[in-house]
Amino acid sequence: MAEWENRLLAVHMLENRVANAWVDRHAHRAPRVRRRIRCEHITVDGDLLSYTPTDEREGKAGIYITSSPLKPENCYFEVVILDPGEGGFITVGLVPGNLPAEKQYTWKTDSVAYYSSDGKLRAGSGVGQEVGPPWVVGDIVGCGIKFDEMKHDGLGRTRVQVFFTRNSRKLGTVLANLPPDGLHPAIGMCADSPEGAEVRLCLDATWEEKTDVILMSIDNWEEEWARRHDIRLNGQLLEYTGRGKNITDVGLAQARHPLNTTNHYFEIEIIDPGENCYIAIGLARKDYPKHRHPGWNKGSIGYHADDGKIFIGSGIGEPFGPRCHKGEIMGCGILFPRDYNPEADCGTTHMCDSCEDLLSKTEEDEDNCHSSESEDEEWWERPYAESGTKVQVFFTRNGKTIGQREIRIAKGGFYPTVGMLSSNEKVRVDLRPLTG
């Protein structure tokens, strides 16, 4: 019995040695392989991947495989869904480094992927296991390896746990073989139309498993926001998920409740300025166009971080304060008059059909415009949007007031509004800082 225990202990020690030595051993071999990015029927523009089949391959799958495998120091990546495509699917997963750039890569040995169309995980076969719902625009899908749980199965194979996430929530885990040259991030795409299926690849993403308490907190924050366009909510964080290519790609988040005499101030902290720090804080009417920065259109005012300008119902700003950078806090609030009567500005936000049609037309026009000047003067002149009480709207930077402007409150009130327009922008929002 003692001899058997000694043998078992020796086997366990050997497994640990194999697991711990794998990274160093194969990292030493890696330079000999010199893998390149492999791409088939997918166009690469920076971190954007777009499905672009040739005419004769329309409806066929495309694939993108990175040059480097996941490693312990970089064990996770994410994909932001910008366009899921029509009648097709997107896959996010891992493949061996020597796998050819072929369609249906998830059916190949040692490959694993998560499908957008049916929410299933597939590992080396066409049969999948459902772990979540189909994906939609704005979803962030992640994939990673738990290198600290590597095991040796006694047959010369190293096994690892591969996990998948959707919007920061862990969905499922699958056991996979770890080839000598590692597992490489792979993106697959297929659509009926050549225009569609576009994602943003984030190879430097990180993820930590959240407890139920944290997830409950994130769910509660959802209730604070009435609407979000091209912006993802992660607890108190707002993260831009749009294309960020032109002026119509603005991401907008608007709070559920307007500022009032009790709660008259809010703040944002710039966690990540992204590529250009096209971040704006301000106030806007409830039905403000979703593709416009606060301040660009009538019924709004905004302070912009990239140039320090203030915009009041127009795409033409004026010098106002300093530019804002990573780590700085921007604030916005209202100084209500002492005799303020909230009933005077609580007009209904319901519109007649003709007004709704006009607003819809306005937003369609804004999608096609190439100028930041206000495009909705005609709508604004309607009786519905008639101005209310004059108030002082002020802005702060790192707790210090930088200026204020007099403006009339739109009927229905002024709602805290945040705009973003460049890749990787991220802010932390405090709708009730209690400092105003």
C-alpha cells in the first residue's frame, strides 16, 4: 500500500512539473514557428474586422486567426459586436496555430468556439451545447484560458479550461487540448449579405469573475438609465461600443430622471479617454436625437472634453474651459431660482403622430449628415418643444466650477446626458455625488 501511494504521489508531481514547465518549454519553441495573422474573406481596419466575401463566395464563411496564442500573461480577449450580419453567424473561439484558414473551423480537432446565431459552444464537432442567447449589436463576447488549472492526462496531452463570457458574465467552460504552439484567438463570420457582420477585436482585454453581489449591483444600475445607444453599461461604467469613424457614430446615454431641486448635479470620471477623448457631459431634452453629442442640437447643452468648448443647441462651440484628460472629473448641474416652480416645466413628453414622424425624419436626416451643426430647428420651433424656466447650468472640472450659462429648460425637464465618439472611451458616472 505504501508503494502504491508513493507511485501515485510521483504521478501527481510529474503532472505538476509538466503543467508548470509547459509555458517555458513552448515559449522557447515559439520563435521557430513565426506564425502570421491569417485572414480569409475578412477585411482588417485597425481593430475592426468586417466580413467581405468575394462575389463568388457570398454567403460563405470567413475567418481571422491571430499570430500569437493566448498566454498566462495575456489569457483573455473580447469581441464587440458592431453588426451581427443578416442570415448568418459570428464565431469567437480558439484554434491551434497550424490550423488552415478554413470555414467551420470549430469542427476541427482541438478547436472551440461560441456561436452568435444559437448561443452554443462547439468543440471539435458540429454538435453544440447552448450556454446563452443569440448575440445582438453592442454585446461584448469574451474567451479565455485558465492557465493555472492546466492538467496532464497521462497520454501526453495538456488539458486546459477554456471559458466564454457575454457582457462580462461567464457563460460556460469546456475542456480543451493545449497544442505545442498554443491556442490562437479566431473570429469566424458568415452572412447572406456582403455588407454586414462587423466586430471590434480587443486582444488586450482583461476579465475577473464577478460575485453574485457585484452582478446584482450591475443590474440595479440598469434602472438608472432610460436609454443607451452604442454605449455599454458595466456597473457605474459607460463604455463606448460604436464604430467611431465619423460624426454619425456618436454613442449616447441618458438618465431616466431629469435634474431637479433635490438632485441637481452629476459627474463623470474619465477612466479611459480612448483614441481621441471625444467625451461630452451635459443636459438634454428627453427625446434628444440618439446620434448627437449633448449641446449639438436644440434643447441641450454640453461641455466637451476634447477641446474644452461649450455647445448650446448648435454644432458650433465656444471656448469655455480646459480640456479634460484621463482621471479627471467633469460635472454638470443646474442652479434653480429660489421661486422655481417645477410644475411649469413638467409638460408632457407625449407627441402627436405628426410630431413623432417629424422627429423620426429628423433623426434619419442626422444619420446622413456630415456636419455637426444643428439640423432640427424646424422641429424645435413646434409648440411641443416650447422653452420653460430660465436657469443657470454650470460645469465643473475636478470639483471646481469653470463657468455657467443661462438657458431655458425644455418642457419635460433636462436629463443628464453623456456622449462618446471614439474607440475604447470609458467613463464612471455618479448621478448623485451630493457635492452640488
